[in-house]
Amino acid sequence: MQGLDDLYREVILDHYRTPHGADSIEDPAVRVEGFNPLCGDELVMELSVDATGRIVALHVEPNGCSISVASASMLVQQLSGKTLAEAIALKDTFKAVMRGGSWPEGQDFGDLEALEGVKNFPVRIKCALLAWMTLEQALAQHDPALADQVEADDDIEVKTH
Amino acid sequence: MTIDTEATARAVELDVTEVRRDFPILQREVHGKPLVYLDNSATTQRPDSVIDAMSDFYRTSNANVHRGVHQLSEEATDAYEGARDKVAAFLNADSTQSVIFTRNTTESINLVAHAWARRHVREGDEILLTVMEHHSNLVPWQLLAQERGCKLRFLDIDEFGHLQLDHLDEVLNEHTRLVSLAHVSNALGTVNAIPTIACAAHSVGAKVLVDGAQGVPHGPVDVQALDCDFYAYSPHKALGPLGIGVLWGRRDALEEMDPFLGGGEMIRDVTLERSTWATVPHKFEAGTPSVADAVGLGASIDYLEGLGMAAIRRHEVRVNEYLLQRLRDLPWLTVYGPADPHDRCSLASFNDNQIHAHDLGTILDQHGIAIRAGHHCAKPLMRRLGVMATARASFYIYNDLDEVDRLVDALFEARKVFGLAT
């Protein structure tokens, strides 16, 4: 089935089977929990940022479908060691792509590009976005100046600790 | 299910091929495959007779009810009240006046929570629910508990998804004012022993409200034999229109209740300062009702009774037997709920041990098969089962054994998509 092959690409299933970011981190600076109340998917995210504004540790515990788990795993893969500015830029790009936009020319987004197929399954887009919208809340908790990064969404709810 | 003798005497079996011809939507394809509609616990499809009855009403008799002395208004009123008569007979209600039209089961339950419970439940009183309830039979009571300071207690299930009736006396006592529970679980399919529970509840002076959303579609319902005090259901889960609900209540309980919503239709007299109420059931039906939906509901009852509810129940048990047998043959699947098909309605909640229910839902949809994946508005039950979600395939009168096979084939395909052994 063309549509299914496009959605469940091998790279997505690999991330689902062995997700990145499974190792817990010590004394995380930030811990938030994201929920998708409609389907019940949950995600715990912890991160630590060093003095230079670089993400030095990132841990996720996704509990949900293959798309939400793979998306969270790819988030960890892409953002570990990145600056907050880079994280925000990638998050914005990914959200735009999921909502119908295209990947910017001349850049390599790695495994993340495999999630493109989700666009053809509108009800599953929220699954792919859960980790990234949880990240927004994590960033705001790390630095209140980043609160404007948080997009209010009826379908995704994030709790802070 | 209680099977009444008259219906049992009509031993005609359901002709699924014949039934399918009455449902135009079953002709359509989804993703290039013939539709296999297995989301009947969410809402069923409608036969031509229901669709036609509603459209005929709008074409020929449309008017507002209980007012106006003109011919159309009279016809509309007769059609509306005629539907009430049909519901009363269908549920074996003690009187036609004890049938109230609402928007859905949720509204019916909220009606009882407002108009009955706010008069009778006080601080320190208890309401007994079960862990398998749909949110619509939890949240109204949580709101009441916050407001009144009453206590909610819960009857647990055993490992097969049966209510633990042997623990009933531990959660039921002289403080219990109301026992409110599902006739049939929407997530497990369990058919609950309502008469047994009602007997125990009445012995401590508690009333019994039954959420019949999943009860009515699947077999004969006799509210008097069930021995409950209130029975709520949504006709759209039994071939009827979306947008109309039913609440049956014992006449004496309804008589002494306060109104639910205020407005037109529900009054006897109104002055600028105060009003007096119409008699039941109109006391509880403020505003213009959904007349065409009531007409469609009447037609859906005619259709179901034409098949015979006992025959429908036998068909369900036959499909369920095969469904459970085929699903249990798949070693990678966990199937929830009672083992005996006679103890459940024809739905199966299950999980693949490596594929999330939402992924199953998407893959099955690509094969033209509509199932429900998620928490089924029963999150406490999901937590009790230790899962986030389940896949649920729910069958009805137009689904036959070949559709069980289509479902199982697609479950194999899902394993293939995920590169898993079968």
C-alpha cells in the first residue's frame, strides 16, 4: 500500500523500536509532560542547558503510537548539543512542514524528513507534533523570556513541574 | 440481556445480506476497498427507512409541536408523541409519560444529576459508580460531588472485565443514594448484571440509573425487568438519528423532580415573577425539540422490531463467538473483556503487543476497515487495565463473519507493515 509505505518508512520504525533519549539524566533543569487528550498519548521531557545556551542533556519518555515515539526520538537525535536558537529554528521548520510547508532548500534534516508522509494522514499530524510542542513548554520553563515560543493548542496540553 | 418471551418465540434468524441492502452507506468504498464498518459502538449507520422518515417529515409535515392549531402542527405533534409511544413500548416502560427526549445519553444522565440528585444528595451521602464507566457517567457525578460534598465510590472489575459483585456490599451502604452504571461496557463489551445490582441498591434505599448507550442496540431491554429507576440511551447507537437521546424514569421519581432546563414547552403558567411546570414528560423538555429526529427514532424502532431484538442478540452472539475465536488465535494480541460471548455485546477491545492502537487504526483504515482506537472515553478503565489505549472493533446487524476475516487479514497486514513476525 503506497500510502502506508509512505507513512511507516523503515527509518520511522527503527526510531520506534529503539528510541533515542531513553537514558534518564541527573538533576534535569527542566521537566515537562505533554499530553494529547484526544488520543491519550503522553510524553515526559527533561533537559539541561549549559551556561552558553547549549542543550547538553535531553531525555524523553514517549508513551504512544509509532509516529509520536519516532518524532520524539528524532527530536533528541537532532537537538542534543544544539543551541537554543538552533532548537527553536528546527522546531519552527518542522511545525511548518507538518502543516503543509516544504523543507527549506539546501539543508539536511536527516531522519526527520521521513516524517513527511504524516502530512497525508491529517489525524496523525498531532502525533508528530506532540514532542515539539512539549519542547516549547520546556524552553519556556528553562527561560521565561522564551514563553512566546509556546503555542496554545486545544489538542495538546503540557504540564510543567 | 433479558430476553422477553414474545421476542424469543419469533425464532427467525437475521438475514445479513438482506439487511445490508437497507443501508445505502455500506455500498461505498474507502481507500478503494469496500467499507467494513466496525465502529458501531461509536454510532451505527442508518437504514433507508430512517433516512426517508426524517426527510418525509420535513417534506410533508414540518411544523413546531404542542402549539398552533393548524393541521401541520397537529401532524408534527402526533409524529413526535407517536415516537414517544414507540420508545415506551420498546423499553417496556410503565407509561408513555415516563419517556423523556433529550439530546443524547450524556444529557439524560446530566438531567438526573441536576433534577433528581441535587434534591436528594447531600454532604456525606455516597454515589456508587464502577471503574468501567464512560466519562459521561463519571463527570456529572464528579461535578455533583464537588458541589455537594458527597462521596463517589467505585465497584471494581475482575481480570475478565466482570464487575466484582462479591464486593458489592463493601461499597454499598445506607449512605448510598444512587448507583449509576453502564448496562454494557463500551470498552470491554461486558453485559452487567443490572437486576442483581438494582436489588442490592434498593435494599439500602438507593436509586439505580442505568447508562444504556451500549445496552439498547444489542438485545431486548425491559426497564421493568431490569428493576432500575432511570434508564438513559442514545438512539444513534441503534440505527436512529444523531442528536436525540432518551431518558426513561419511574413515574413517581419524575413527578417529584425539579425541572432541568427552563423555557418554553416545560411550563404550565408563567408570570413575570414565577412559573409553574408542565406535567411529565414535558416538564423536562424545554424549548423546541428535535421533532424530525424523534420521527427517525420511531422508524429505527420499527426497523429493529421488524428484525426482532432477540434475533439481533442471537446474531451478535454468533458473530462474537467467531470474532473472539479468531482474535484469540493471534498470539501477539491481547483481547480484553469477558471470555464468554454470551456475557458481552459484539465488540472486541484488543491490543497488538508491539503496534499501538492508533497505528492499527490507520493501517486498518487503509484497508477500508473503520475501527475505533483510543481510550473510548473511559480513561479510568484504561488505567485500570494498565494501557493507554485499545483498538475496538464493534459489530452490528449488517456485519457478518466475512468481515471478521477481513479484520483479521488486516491485523496480519499490520504486522507486515511493522516488519513483525506472524
